[in-house]
Amino acid sequence: MIHSRPDTVSVIGLGDMGTALANTFLKAGYPTTVWNRTARKANALVNKGAQRAASVAEAISASEVVVVCVLDYAVMQEILHAAEDILPGRLLVNLTNGTPQQARKTAAWAAACGAEYLDGGIMATPSMIGQPEAFILYSGSAVAFDAGQAILNTLGGSQYLGADAGLASLYDLSLLSGMYGLFAGFLHATALVGTEKVEARAFTPMLTSWLKVMLQVLPNLAEQIDTGRYDGAVESNLSMQAAAYHNILQASREQGLDPGLMTPLKTLMDQRLAEGYGTDDLSGLIPLIRKPTMYHTS
Ligand SMILES: NC(=O)c1ccc[n+]([C@@H]2O[C@H](COP(=O)([O-])OP(=O)(O)OC[C@H]3O[C@@H](n4cnc5c(N)ncnc54)[C@H](OP(=O)(O)O)[C@@H]3O)[C@@H](O)[C@H]2O)c1
């Protein structure tokens, strides 16, 4: 049974993110115990007042709230399975990046161990933790979220998405999909303009302004996606966009670049055009993504 206001926390995993989490709990005045495979990474935190645990079991025993932030779920499982006897009554908060299925499986395992479980997705870099722009998504036990909210709020804004433990990672990976699409475009754009010796630093302000304008298009695309009306309020039809997109690929080759980051979208455009939807908007690619037949890689 968790206290309604737990106020002791252990952080397992002191990579860049785990260290930022532990630092933030310490700064907020919470008694904080830390453990990391490579023990020396705890030294700076211990100098600031954290307790060093000699083992994972000792870290779990020391606190009511146990935050785990390691590389992936395989590592998380390896670490925690050896200490499942002491999990009952703890609030386990897993901030390790993973998939919805991994989160649901871990929630079932934690429940069988007698622990309250919250799965989380950190929407911040380590330096943002504890700052107003950081937010963290949570899903899983509502009881756990209510109990842990005060302590977890020190890390950034907390958003509880529901009892299905898989929701936090679903939203997290969806947000990261948007981010990596942006980063891929940024890399290709700077490489393309850079073929004429334009520095990325010089070009980035113009790209940023352009992207801010283009963000205004998203609500209309979202409306088309939700209604299934891919031909609604179309300003930039797919035939036109595919022709311009073809020029991106051709110019990239002509300038001596590998267009590989950009080609998958063209493949989808061409398929949709071949199906006769040239007057639809780009949102019309959604049915192809929902029926994946082309990409079966990892
Ligand atoms: N950094 C970010 O910007 C960011 C943002 C959002 C979410 N996240 C998520 O936060 C989690 C941690 O990221 P990070 O930036 O802290 O990564 P990191 O700096 O690479 O740290 C990885 C952590 O995992 C531990 N680890 C790896 N393999 C292990 C093993 N076999 N046994 C025991 N421990 C092992 C490392 O221990 P050692 O120190 O002993 O190697 C270290 O504590 C990831 O799931 C990541 O996706 C990170």
C-alpha cells in the first residue's frame, strides 16, 4: 500500500537522463537514493546529498517511489527481475523508452509482483528536466499517479493519459515520429543548400521561419484525416506536390547527394497518384500508412 503522499525516491539508471532526474529530485528536497551499473556516475550526486545504493535491491528498498530510466526495456527487465521480491508496496515509475506492448507486459508483471506501476514518456532533453518546457506523459495505475503526482511534478508538467499502461509510450513514439520527420527534413535541407557552400548556421533561421508558417497547415490536414475527407479544403493537391517533390529528389542527385532520407514519401505519393487521387491533399497518404504492405523492416 503506497502512502498517499510518498516523499522518498530512488533513481535506477544514471545516464544523462537518469542523472538529470536524480538532480532534480535532490534540488526539490526529496531524499534521493541512486544506483547505476557504472557506480562512479553516482559520485557527483552523492556529493550533493544523494544516498548511494550498493545494489538494485537496496535502491528499491530505500524508497516508496522507484524511478527507472535505463537504455531500453531489456535492460530494465534484467535489472528489476532480480529484485522482484521487494517490489510489493512500491510505486514503480518506468521512464525508459519502449513500445506500448512492452509497457503493457511490464504493467502486468508489476501487478503480479504487487507493485503499483506507471509507465512514462519523457518529452524533454536532460537539460530541460525541471524546467517549464519539460513534460512527461504517464499511463497505468490511476492510484499510482495520484499518489506520485507531487513528487513527479518536480520533473516537469505531468500528463496522465489513462489506465492503459501502453498509452504513454504510444503518445511518446508518435511525438517522436513527428520530431524525427522534422530532423530528417532538416538534415536533407542543410545538405542540399550546403552543396553550394551555404552554411547550416546561415540557413537555419530561414528554415525555422518557413517551418513555423507550415505548422499552420497541420490543423486542416488533421481535419481531413479525422473525417476521411482527403479532398476537403485542398490548397495544394497531391499531383502538384508530387511534381515538386520529384524535383527535390532530382536536384539532390544532380547536386551529388543521396536522396535516401526523402524517397519513401515519394513512393507513397506515386502509389496514391496511381490509385487516382491526384486531387486529394497529402493527407490522402494516410490509408497507405494504415495498410502497410511496402515496409516490413524492423
Ligand atoms: N537523453 C535524452 O535526450 C532522452 C530524452 C527522453 C527520453 N530518454 C530516455 O531515457 C532513457 C535513458 O536515456 P539516457 O539519455 O540516460 O541514456 P544513456 O546516457 O545512454 O544512459 C543509459 C543508461 O542505461 C544503463 N544501461 C545500459 N545498458 C545496461 C545494462 N546492460 N545493464 C545495466 N544498465 C545499463 C547505463 O548504465 P551505465 O552508465 O553503466 O552504462 C545508463 O545508466 C532512454 O530510454 C531514453 O530513450 C532520453
